[in-house]
Amino acid sequence: MRAILVLFLAMLVFSCKETKMKSVSMKEDVSVLANDSLKGRKTGSSDEKKAANYIAKRFTGLGLQPKGTDGYYQKFSFKVSKNPHQEAEFTSEKNDSTETGENVIAFLDNKAENTVVIGAHYDHLGMGGEGSLYREGEAIHNGADDNASGVAMMLHLADSLQKKDSPKNNNYLFIAFSGEEEGLLGSNYFVKNPTINTKKVNYMLNMDMVGRLNAENTLAVYGVGTSPILKQTVNANAGDLNIAENESGVGPSDHTSFYLADIPVLHFFTGQHEDYHKPSDDTEKVNFEGMEIVSNYIFSIIKDLDGQPKLPFKKTKNESEAVPDFKVTLGVVPDYLFSGKGMRIDGVSEDRPAQKAGLQKGDIVVKMGDYEVTDMMSYMKSLSKFEKGETTIVTINRNGELMEVEVTF
């Protein structure tokens, strides 16, 4: 009898531990992934590997099936790109100039015909360097918003999608992508080397920087034009969110790789901020209540689409094809959630033309020289008209008043 009691207690303790593993909060996930101990999760580093192992353990705790090429992992070798968000050159030959990244992939099998892909990149900038906006030497770039927040939300959705009343008409493939900061490496590699039949992929959801929902509850949703029903679904489920929608399936994140493979996509983004690509992007600045709102919103979209047949794919205007070449920049972070006339500045980089001219966060650029600025595209077209060293007058709207400032590029 005593032996049976001890065995029962041991099983009870084990069961409690298992339950605890399945109840990890988004805050706990972000706190682990954005901890100094992971030193910024640089693609190919031993610290990124630690993050990959953590995600794999979370997948195991959630009871998800491994769907990589080596358990949960899908490794790939690449030559390092010096240009963030540009396609890298994959290689099968390992040498001193190559590094290895790995996607972490799990599957929820509902015995359905089609599969929904839910993804988020888990790599970041390590100690800084290429891609960083920090100018004071090496420092750990923890990337709490970019993109520990997206991974935490993906894991939260993986948990929610296994509950009793969750939608069951699709299977779900969860992918933590490596190498996004190096040029969409992991998503690009997966699409070219899929571990499931991509012809059976219904649509793809991507979460990149979803941890800073602002006071106006503004959420950017890209890709609403990639299937006819998506725009209606995105807006019908918005609730108290203010949706800044964009039709294009192309952008500087992993959904682009799936769009280019003719798969409908939605990309969720709470906006740029002054900590973007800096060491100050830390856990304490994440809006976790906002993350709950966004996660519930995405879940409602999934539930709404669950009763629909497989979504047809629709090509959208590839805005990146229309982007003009330009040799100069202002040195600002645009506010991608701004839907008014002009280009609103969300951050100013140190020792760059905008800062030297006295431009500030919140200023709205409405004219550069003789060229009107009505949106991001016209802003970039205006930049293409200027050469390095040239001086021009930039007209801004600051707190409702028009001002002219002299800018030297």
C-alpha cells in the first residue's frame, strides 16, 4: 500500500510539472528569450542555439509533433550577408565563410486536409554591428519586441489552438525562423525545402514586433490583399483595435517568403519605436496586456477563417519593385502606423542629417525641396532626387504648424 501511495504521489508531481510546462505566460517566454544570457540570439551563434533549444522544449511541453529534418530542427548553411533583409546565398559547402542557422518547427495534427503556418523569427542582432542603430560600441541587443514578442505569441497561440473549443478544420505548423535579421534566411530556406506539402498550406500568419501596442491600440496588418476574403476578416474581428491595413504581401519580414511561393499571408506589427535595433529593446518595455489583445485578435481571425474553404491566392502590387534607388537618407525611423498625409518620424538616429537639422520624433515631413511627400512611397521617391552632400529645404508639420528646415545629406 505504501509503495502504491508513493507511486501515486510521484505521478501527481510529474503531472503537475507537465501542467506547469503548458501554462507558460507570454511574459515568461519573452523574459527568457530576451535575457542577457542569450546575448542577443545572433544567427548561427551558440546563444541562438540556446534559444532554439528553449523553443523546442516549449514545443515538447505543448505536446506538438516535431516537424523539422532533425526532430524539431531544420538546419541550413549560408554565407553571411552584409545587407539585412536581403536574400542570402545558401551553400552546401561548409568552410570558414559559412555559418549555420536552424529553424525550429512543430506540428499540430488535426487530421485536416490543409495546414495553416504560424511563424515568428527568434534571432536578433547579438552584440550589435550590421543592422544596429546603436553607435556607442558593442552591447547586448536583447530584442524583446524584435522578436521575442512574436515567438511568445506564437507559443501562446499553439497552446490556445489545442483547447477544447478551438478550430479544428486545419492543421497548424508552428515555425520559429532563424536568420530573419540576416535576410529572411530561415523562411526562405523553409519554403525552398519544406517539411510539409506546401500545396496544402492554406495561409501563413507572421508576427514580427507585436510587443508595443500603443495607447491608440493601432495594429498594422500587412497582406490583406493576398486573398479576397482577408480584408473583410481582418476588419470584422478588430474590436477595439485600430487596424492600419496594407494590401501588399511583400515586406521586410518572413511572410514575404511565403507570399512569393503563392501562399496568402497576414503579417502583424505593432509599430516602430525608439528602441528598434538598439540595446534598449528590453522586456520591461513590452506591453504584455497589449500582447494579449493582439493574440486574441489573431485567434479570432483563425477561428473566423476555419469555416472557409482553402483560401485562393491573389497577387498584390509588389511595392518593393517600385521603390526607387536613393543614395542619401535622412537618418530617421518612419512611423509605419501613420496613415495621415506625409511621413511621420518615429525616431531620429544620432549624428545623421535629420538630427543635425533639428528634426524630432513626431515631426511629419510633407515636402523635400520641390517634391511633395504624401506617404512613404513619395518620401522615398523624393530622397532619390538628391545626391550626397546636397542641401535642400525640408518642410515639416510640427504640432500643426508648418516649418522649413535646411538639411544637408
